[in-house]
Amino acid sequence: MKKLINGVDQIVSEMVEGLVAAHPDKLRSIENTNVIVRADAPVQGKVALISGGGSGHEPAHAGYVGEGLLDAAVSGEVFTSPTPDQVLEAIKAVDSGSGVLLIVKNYSGDVMNFDMAADLAEAEDITVKQVVIRDDVAISNPEDRRGVAGTTLVHMIAGAAAAEGKSLDEVEAIAQSVADNLRSMGVSLSPCTVPASGKPGFTLDENEMEIGTGIHGEQGVERRELMQADAVTEELVQHVLDDMHLNDGSEVALMINGQGATPLMELYIVARKAIQLLKDRGIHVKKTFVGEYMTSLEMTGCSVTILNLDKERKRLLLSGRE
Amino acid sequence: MELSTAVMKQWALRINAKMQEHKDRLSELDQAIGDGDHGHNMARGFQEVANKLEDTSYDDIGAMYKDVASTLISKVGGASGPLYGTAFLKAANAWKGRDALDSAAFTEGIEAAVGGIETRGKASLGDKTMLDVWIPVRDEMKEDGADAEKAASTAEKEAEATIDKVAKKGRASYLGERSKGHMDPGAFSSQLVFEALAEVYKEGAS
């Protein structure tokens, strides 16, 4: 394992320290936690948004804390969801009395810890709602699907809605509608190494790739012979579209997300083909995101996310922050 | 079977020793079908439990295990924190106000723990999770009374049996058929919990 770290146990706290030190005008942290909040939180009259999960997905989620986006991010250990008391600290720090929405990726650890935190917050008379993101179509049963890169689109759209002063119920409904219209699928060409274990999560030969990889270096659903970018993109886009109800004339947002160690050059090659494929089907791409939004340490590969846009989601996405 | 406050304290400390000893094995098992940090997380959490217990004296087993539970919930994270935390929290409720546990009282705690794990994790027997160990141990205790040594051997056998199962919950479930051939890490850490019980009971009883 070759990593620019000081020690396995300090990784997360030192990252949090660095983030706050680098952006002191925008961010602060809560002492004795790995919680990052907007410097001006709680914002009066605004629904607060919190997301989080294991660390190692940067910029998600701490990189989305700011005006028009999240009010707080809770970072757990690398690839390990944060504990309920940490989430509770975040909730208490950002609630202005307008309520708090938790944006949770559908991983059992995340769901359980955020759930317990919501119970604890309710006991302190804070109104908390949750939206669970399940955008990964690699898993066939929709209930079991993981929350992956598309989660960041929920941050953006729900963030814009909250910034407009919408109520908790309204923000929750919008976040849920994004979640319901969001699909992703990933491919990995090489694994990542979780610092605590010191060894790669899986091994792949030179001519192999994993289709349907999660964002924790967990193996994909299928190991395949490496294909060229266009063929891989076609497969990912097809998988995603098969699970959506898009028509000729549908409007979408497209995200090509790098997993941490893939050059932008390659992501744009994928973007090129994805846009072409959607255009061929008469689908209008209103907004494209190419870059790293939800990474998996130094895994190589990418994911394709498509979000079906209605009028409101389009308005909020185009007016909001990224 | 009679378990004193002292033995119950030793149980938690011995679980910690086992987690430290088998940390790498637990992470290796997790790496095969999860993300490879189960050993690290359990070792970190139970070390905190040990620190807490060594610094505090208890007359009430319920109060002691409430501390075990809240330490695990606040230090472990992942799925293991809420699952083990909830298990010991429910057991602690059942053991509240007691300074010794007979077979029936201990079994009551284990029964409550299993209920907690089921509710929190929404898994069932056969899903290749820690419940594949806890449920048979509970059933045996309800049937024949609590026996630490029997619990340990059942736990070992049932953990072993998860190797051939297909995971239906947690990260391993994403692998489908590919999760076969590997022991569930949560089942193995649960095996260690009952092994620790058998050891401290034997030492305490002799």
C-alpha cells in the first residue's frame, strides 16, 4: 500500500481538519466529531440538509457542504458509515427549527446508523425526515439497490429547493422525486485499497473489468473481458435506460463520474459516446456533469448516471449549485 | 449455569481479546465478500468497551451491558455498530437490576438480543449474516437451557455453515452466487462472542 497518509487511524480526522483549514470562510467542524457544517449554520428559516457515509468518496459528501447544497456532512471511517451520535451532532448543529432532511445512501450500515440518529433527534424534539437513495441498477431488486454517484444530484436539487425556502415536506418530496427518477451503473478496471486493510479489495487481470461495481471497492456483479470505451459505455447506458421510462423528447441530466483514478480524458471519451447514444434515442441532455463526484479512493473506472427531468427538477438543477 | 457480575465483565473483556487476536482474519473474511474492515471496526469498538469496563465498577449487569452497547453504537459505525450495539442494548434491558444471571435470565437476554438484531438488520435465518449463528444458539438455549460450552460449539458449527450460503443482506448480497465459498464475517465475529463466553464461564466456574 502506497498512500500519502500519516497513519491509518488519523486519516479521516486529518482530512476534516484540512478541509476546514483550507476553507475557513465556508466551513467549520464540530469539535470531537468528523462533522463538517456550513460556517453560518444553522441558517434561519431554511430546511437543513445532511448527508454522509463512509469516507473515501471525496468530494462526496463533505465537498457538497455550502450555500445551496448540504448544511452538514458526516464522515465515518473509510468506507464505514458514521455512528448515530455523530449524525445527531450534525442534526443539532444545523437545525434552525425548520426541520432536517437526511440524504442516505442505501447501504445497510448507513441506513441503520442514520435511522438511529433520526430516532435520537426525534427524542430531542427535532423534526427529521429521510430520503434513501437507491440509484444503482447493477442490483436487480430495486429495494436492495445501492446509493451511488447519483446521490450528489439529490444534494444539488434538494439543496436548491431548500435554499428557496421550501418547507421540509416540500424538500423531502422533491428529493424523493429525484431519487425515484435516478439511475446509475458503474464499471471498474482496477480495485482500490482500504487503508485499514492495506490490500486491494479484489484483483483483476490486465484484460478484465468488473461491471456493476459499488463505491466501496466491493466487487461488481459480473467480471468481463475488458472492452473498448464505446462498448463499455453502450453497455452501461443500455442497462440504465432499460430501467427507466424515457421517451423520444425526454429531458435528462447525465453524469459521468470518475471513481478516483481515471483521467478526465477517459471520462470525456465515455461522455462523448453516452451523449451520442442518448441523442440517437431522441433524449435531450439538458445538463452534463463530467468529473469526480463520488469516488472510491483510487479505484479506476466510472459510472454513468441518468436523471429524468421534469419541469421542477430541471429548473432547480439549472438554477442550483454544483 | 450461573453467571456473576464478575464473569459477565470478563465476558466483554474476553470478547475484546478475541477480536484483537482475530482482527486480521475477520478483515480477510470481510474482504472476500464485503469491504474488508470488519476486523478493524470490531477491534476498535471492543477495545473502547474494554477501556470503559476497566474504568468502571458495576453491581448491575444491565447497567454494565448498557455501557457495552452504547460504546459499540458510538464507536464502531458501519453495520456492525448498530447490530452488535442493539443486540447488547436489548440484552441489557433484560438483565436490568440483576447482579447474577441464571440460565433462564441469560437466555432471556440472548432472546432479546436476537430480536434486536432482527428488527435493526431486517434479516432472517439463512441470509448469511450473524443471525445464522445467533438464532440457532438462542433456539438451543430456549430448548435445553443456557449452556456456554454448547453455545460455543453451535456457534462454531453454524459460522462454518455460512460458507456454502448465498448472502441475502448487506454488502455481500451484491455478489449473489459469488458470495458462496466464503464464511460470513459477522457470523465469525459472533462465533468469537460465544467462544469468549464458554472460556470465561469455564474459568469462572472452576
